[in-house]
Amino acid sequence: MGDTFLKYLKNFDSPTDIVDEKFRSFTERLTAYLDFVKREDRDEVSKPIEVGRRLRDLGAPMESYKIMKADANYYKNRGNIEKFWHQMYYAGAFANLGYPTRSIEVEAIISCKELRREKNFPVFLPLFLNNYAGILHIYREDYGAANEVYREAILAIEDVNPRDFESKVGREYLWAHKLICNNYIDSLLVTERTEKDDEELERIMDIAEKRLGETESEYARALTLLNRAEMRARNGRIEAADKVLTEVFQKASERGLVEPSYYRIKALILADKGDDEGSVGFMIRALEEAGHYGNTLAETLTMRDSLSVYNVLVNKEGVRDRYRFFKEKGLFDYLMKMLRIKDWYLGSEHSENVRKTALGIAKALSLKNVQMRLIRTSAFLHDIGKCAIPWYSLNKISPLDDLDWEILWAHPTEGGRILRKLGLYEEAGIVENHHERRDGSGYPRGIKNISLETEIVAVSDAYNAAITPNRKYRVPKLPEEVLYEIKKGAKGAFSPKIIEGLEKYIQGESY
Ligand SMILES: [Fe+2]
Ligand SMILES: [Fe+2]
């Protein structure tokens, strides 16, 4: 089973190869494979990790997670606890490359607790701690907590016999150590630091650099050097940072190993030097380099840091209309491009349509200019959080399981985070709640108390989704039909005032 499926997956290089009819058969085969791996009475599957890696590269890392978890359970049920932890480690690692939800975070916490008590397999503890710290660091942005867990991971790794490490997890002990150090450094760099923290940072950087010695891989060294450059840039030692960065770039480009963070750090340096245009140019470049929708983690990381640089520029220039500034600087073009690549069904037209409808309703309700501006920006960017969601999870056509829903339901929260990074705080609140409903029937929180502006964006979204063909509505409905349904079926999901506004807008549109 595994071999045939793996062979099939090798037909594709990237998600762009899996279109039209191929997408349907891809989904069917993937579902069948996953169902098989979940079966109790099966034999061992061959090369599940390789299948997982392949799927990860094709933009379906959460399916890789599910496969590894099912395989872990297979071994647990047969009393092979070591293999259970081994497969669970890969499950967690794949989830971290996609989108680790709350339930995956809880699973990571429980695993770390169990492993601390486990005497037989100390080798897995640092790896699990690193996975958990990664969630805190990258996805929750709780750097304080992440740093504690990384520190613990580094201590735990010291207790491990390198030989065990190699034989049990199939990767080099030193390389894993280096990776954990680098993650820790990255997390420390974004934290507000004291002098003591800086000492710690230098110490970890030295460990990271010295540890690898002879066996050092080019890639690992480049990561440490990038960290050094970033540390200098953040401490205001701009020339020194630039020098290190140039060195990394020369080496990396010779080998075709340029990381998006190179462009990001360059942008930081130029922003500091006052070269705003140059800074924006490198930031767009960083976003583009990270924009392979197979790799959700790279996209998330670059987006996290790049957007803050835009915010720095806005604050420096004292920009009043952030929406216009970001638009003029090309940021929205980039974000919309990414959204279109990722979400096949809605894409960028949807954002534009929701913006138009929402403004139409606002006009029909004679709202003030301030409210109009707020609605314009949040309606246009309402689904931007989908950029943080793996491609396959967004486009899946087979029935969705609990985890799929959990992932999809995260997009409003992720959208809110993106907007906050751009300094759009009020808009962030609207985006976060654009799937909530007045009667509490919405998601992700099921809250009832939502603002007028939010409701306008929400109804415009629901309306446009229904009149456009997509995953849910294969055959689009007529505007009147949708209005009738919203009126009839709403039962308090939207307020009468909003529905009236939508009605006026639709009538006005048909003239
Ligand atoms: Fe949405
Ligand atoms: Fe939407």
C-alpha cells in the first residue's frame, strides 16, 4: 500500500501539478491511504515518514500528521512503545510545519509530561520539547514560555548519549542540537531583552557554533550566521550586521541556499539606514521567496517578521491612512496573490467583492466616514488569515474531520494577528469575528456580542460566498435567493438593520 502510494505521489512536484481531475483522484487516493493506515487489522505500512515528507512538500502537512499519528497508535496497540514515540515525534514535527491547532498543542504538552516520567527513552524528550517550544514560539508568539521550554530541551539533550540519538531518531544528534539552539536564539531575538538575556544569547550562539565542529552542515552554519546578523541589526550595530549578512549571502547563493530571512534582515538593516524604498523591496522579496504554498512554516515565519517591518515604516513616516500606504507599497498585491494561490475557490476576487458589498451596505445605512474606512480595510482583508493555513486543508473536497474544522476555524484568529502586526488594531477585531453571529451560532468562539461593522463584513462575506461557486456552494445562488434565505433562515444570526442594508444594496445593484 505504502509503496504504490509513494510511487503515485512522485508524479507531482508541487501543488500546482495537482489540478482539476487530478485533484479529485489525489484526494481519493490520499483518503484511501489514510483510512488504511487507521485500520487495526493491517500489516506494517512501508515508509510512512517518506509518504509524510512527500505530502508535506505538496502542501498537505496536516495529512502527514494524521498518517504518523495513526501509525503511532498502530505500534502502541502492539506494545511497541519506542516505535510509538518515534512516530509521534514525526507526527508533531509535520504538524509544526503546517498548522498546529489547540488540540495538537495539548497533545504536545501531555507527551512532554509523559516523557519526563519515561525512564527508557530519554532521547525523545528534547525532540518533543523542541516541537512544543516551536508551537509556543512561532504560532502562539509566547516567547517567554517558548524560551523556557527551549532551555529545558537543551538541558535534556545533554543527558542523551549521542549514539542513542542517532540510532533512534535517524538524524544526527549534533544537528538536532544545533536546530534546537537556533530555534532558541531566534525566539530570544524577538523577545524584549535585558543585558542578562543578551549574555544568554551570546552563550547559546557560541554553543550552536562550536557544537557542530567538523560535521557541520553548510545550512546549519548559515542559520547561525543569519542569527548573528539579526542580533547585531536589532542591537543597532547595523554596519556589523550588514557585513555578516553579505558573507552569508555570498556563500548561500553559490549553493542556491538563500533563506527568506536573508532578505528580511536586509530589509531591517535598510529601514534602519533610512532607505525605505530599498527596505520595502527586500521585504517583498522575502515574502516572495517564502511563498511556496507547500511550505506553510516558511510562509508563516516570513510573514510574521515582514509585516512588522511595514509597521516600522508606517510609524516612521507618520502615515495616517495605513490602508492606502500598504496598498501603494505593494503589500496588498502580494498578500492577495498569496491568498489566490492558496484558496482556489475564493481567491482575491472574493476579497474585492466582499469589500464592495460591505461598503454598499455601509452606504445604504448612511454610516460615517470613519466607519466606512474601517469596513473597507477589514472587508478586503477578512480572509487573509487563510495565508497561515496549509493549502490542502483549505481546498480539501473529501469530508472534513474534526481536525480539518479546527484548522479552518483558525483563519479568523490568524487574520486578526496579521492585521495587528500591521498596526490595524480595530480592523483586527472585526476580522477575528467575521464568522461570529449575533445568536451565538458562529465560530470560532460562538460569541454573541459583535459590532455593527463586524456584522456588515460578516453578512457581505456570507452573501458573496453563496452567490459564487466554491467548495460549499458548487452551484451558485441568485442574489434574491440568498437574501430570501438570509431573511428566512437567519433567526437572529444577523440584525434586521443589517439585512435591510443588504436588501437596499442588492436592489441598488440591479439597476
Ligand atoms: Fe472567512
Ligand atoms: Fe470570506
